[in-house]
Amino acid sequence: MESCRMGRFSDDSRAYLHPFHIEFPVSQHLFSNLIKTKNKDCDMALNWMEQVQGWDDRLFTRVFSGAERKRARRKFFYALSRSADGPWFVLLTFVWLFLKPAEAWLLVEAGALAFTLELSLYYLIKKNIGRPRPFQRIKGVRFLIAPPDEFSFPSGHTAAAFLVATLAAVSFPFPLITVAVLGWAGLVGFSRIYLGVHYPTDVLAGMVLGIASASLGLWIVGI
């Protein structure tokens, strides 16, 4: 994908065939066919990315539109977004200690592993994708909550919310609790779009990252 970002290949771009620039006796006809195939793959990937970005732009604009005029709703989503800043795992730990003392430290271990995995993948993906935030590329959009960094993909707040929600839902397997915690996590993700700092696909990726990290942490400790 990096080569696609750099532009289409030409018949003279033999350096792309091998990272160590070793010369191979490749015929001009075969080389031209390889270049055409690579260019076709790049075109398909770029077209797909443009379609996703267009869908993201339209849905983001629909959600964000009017957010600045609705002050009470903006305050609600601001508070909701801030609720995923971090204290919920600490609170959940105390709940485990009080209600599930026999399993508490095993659940804490699972949570610590999950957060370590989630944060590692989060920073790795965010740094390598480097997607600009909506307010950086859509005219007339400004953020309504301070973003933690310059890049958009994935949503860290959404990932953290779904990670905590998954841990809570698994440790307290009651339908009402499951609906409540997953509903909260979903609203956190929506708030990040509403406040102008994330696209819908950022939130979707954050949801997958959070659930997957929590599930893996639970699996590793045997829960």
C-alpha cells in the first residue's frame, strides 16, 4: 500500500521489484506485465479507499451537522466522551474486589493484559496509518473536544470503552448489565463523531480493537 501512496509504477521503476536492488535477468515483456498487474492492484486499492473515505465524510457530516447549535446535547456528549478517559477500569476493579473476591485478581490480570495489548496496537496502527482528523480536512468543521493527538484512526476512547464493557459483560453475565455497558460504549463511540474528532470507521475500528483485546486478555488467563 505504501508503494500505491507513492504513485503508479513505470517501466523504469525496477527498484520496486526487490528491496535489496539485486539485478535479475527479467525480460522486458515479463517486467511490463508485472508493472501492469501492480498498477491495477494499486488502482483497485485506492478506489476502494476513496469510496470508504467518501462514505465516512458523508456520515460524519450528517452526525456532526448542527452539533454546535445544540448546546445541551453537546455538553451531554462531551461528558460521555470524557467518561472513557480511564477511571472506569479502576472502578470496575473495586467492584470485582467487593462482589467477586475469589476471581478479582484474575480479572484484574486479564484487564491489565488487555489494556497492554490494546494500547500497543493502538499506537502502532495510529502511527503507521497517520489518518488526518475530520476537522483537518473537511471545511467548516472544528473539534468540540480537544483531541489527544493529531491522528484519527482508530478511536482510542472507543477502544477503551468497549474493552471495559467487554470485561464487565463477561464478569457479570446478566442481560441488563450487558446491554447497559455495551450501550454506554456505543454512545462513547458516537460522541467522538458528534464532537468532530473521529470518522465512523475510526469508531468501528476502535470497537473491534477493544473487544478483541479484552477477549484475548480473558482467554490468556483462562476466563
